[in-house]
Amino acid sequence: MCLYGHDIDASTTPIEAGLGWAIPKARRPGGPRAGGYPGAAPIETQMIEGAMRRRVGLVGADRVPVREGAELVDGHGHAIGRVTSGTIGPSLNQAIAMGYVTAPHAAHGHEVFAVVRGRALSMRVTPLPFRAPRYVRG
């Protein structure tokens, strides 16, 4: 779940946050009532061309919590994003986090590094949710 002020805010589009499903099909480009809502122009552009950054799930190799604000870097140390929220996942018993990375680094399984107290910790981009739901819709 995205927390407003942490994982999403006024500068984040639904496409960047992976929340495009919240835009009704009728309001999407090519729909019968396309656009007509606040921020429609940049959102529609991102729906067609893709967003420059994406919200991703991250699972750490070490059991060290990665907190909000930690910088994300690639294997060469170049900045590629920031962590928006993170903790130790009790059901996975691993460090988990969400953050925004540039689109080329958002592929599942891609290795990125979170800088925590001057140390680069290995993390893998993983699909969200971190654990598949086990409920049955009846």
C-alpha cells in the first residue's frame, strides 16, 4: 500500500506509482471520455510513452533495514533513485523497501544498491506485493 507523503505525493503520477489501474478505462487515451481530470496531460503522455521513473519493490540480500530517503545507486555508483519506505518484513524475514528508480533499472530481478550509513547494500527489484495474497474471493 502506498502512503501519501511517503510513497506518493502531489509530484507523483499514478503511472509512476504503478497505480494506473485507478484511472477508469473511459478516461484513458482513446476512451469515450478521455482526459478531463486534473493532471490528465502528463498522465496520458506517460500512459503512451512510459514514465521516466517507476515505483518498485526491493528485497535486500542482508537483513539490514533500509529506511526512507536512502539513495539507490547502480553497480557503478551512479544515483538512480530513492527509497520511499522500508523495514524488515516479518513474513519474509528480510529487508524490504519501496522506492523510485529510473525506468531502465525497474526490471524485476535487477540488482540495485541502497546506500545506508555510507555502505552500499545489495537489493533486488521484485514484484509488488512482496507476498502473494492468500485470500479467496467468494
